[in-house]
Amino acid sequence: MSTRSEASAKTRQRLLDSALTLFSQRGYSATGIREILQASEVTQPTLYHHFADKASLLQALIEQHYGETHHRLVEVVSAEPSVTGKLLAFVKTSFEHCCTDPRVPRLMFQTYFGPVVPEIDGVLDKLTERRFRLVVEIVEVGVHSGELSPSDPEFLALSFCSMVDQPLNLFSRKTRPKRYLTPELAHAIVDLFLKGATAKK
């Protein structure tokens, strides 16, 4: 890569990093182009050289981070032979990604539960659907193998994702999410999902 190409790549990444910080803190709608320019220390023509508009910045961030996370989830889930192992790997990896850069889950929740961004309509839904389908596949394997009771795989997957995503949403807002999103919590979530909360004699 030439020196000019390296400098361009660094500038693009600086824009993405600044936008990630601002979007995750304030939300997409409350963040202006001028704030991104100031934070990244680039000119407006430079920004528009790399991205068509603010929505393109957001889409690039979402696709980049969802893509990285999904690739890793598929990798760790595929390596586990049992459904319990697959579910646990899914939760632990989700926690790890959150703790690596808490701005990422904050961005996702800000975007998903905040005001609708018409410019990227459907992009986030498509990516979250891909993650959900991965859980559905795990559950289907469990139902067919007898590890899970016969039930609607999509309902079970939705229940599981809700149990995982609520702690991610809550604890990613903490100063040190790693204190809360622990392996112990991952085990507890999977155990609760598999066994329920009913006391056994």
C-alpha cells in the first residue's frame, strides 16, 4: 500500500472512530456533521471524499462491527459439539465483543431503539436477522437431537436472545462493563434458559 493510500485509510478510520464515539454517546440524530469533523480533525471535503453523507458513515459502522461480530459468533458456535456449548459460546463471545469496545453495543442499541433512520432502513434489520437466524439454527439442532424439548425454534430463539440482549443493553452503559458481563453471568443465562426457574424436588 502506498503512503497516500495508507494516509487515506487512516483518515477514513479516524472518521469512523469519531462517528462511533459520538453516535454511541448522543445518538445518530443528535450528532451533526460539524461535530464529527471537529472530533476527527478533517475538513468537510475530506469527509465527503470517503462517505456520501452522515448516513453512509452510520451504515459503514454498523456493517463493519456487525460483520466482525457475526463472523466470530459463527466461528465459535461451529466449534462446539453440543447445544449447551454452542449457546454458551454465543453468550460469552457477545459479552467479549461488548467489553472490547463498549461503544459498539451502545451504538447498536441507540440505533435499534432510537428514532428511525430512514436512510438506512432495513440495513440493521437485515444484520440482526442474520444473528437471530444463527440462534434459531442452534435451537433447531437441539430440538432435533433431543437436547431441547419440542417447541417452536423461533420462539425459543427469541426468548434466548432477549435473555442475552437485555444484560448487554444494561451493562454496556456502565463505565466498566467487564465487571458485569462475566463468564459466570453467561453460564447463569444459559442455565436459566435450559432449565427454567422452577424449583425441582
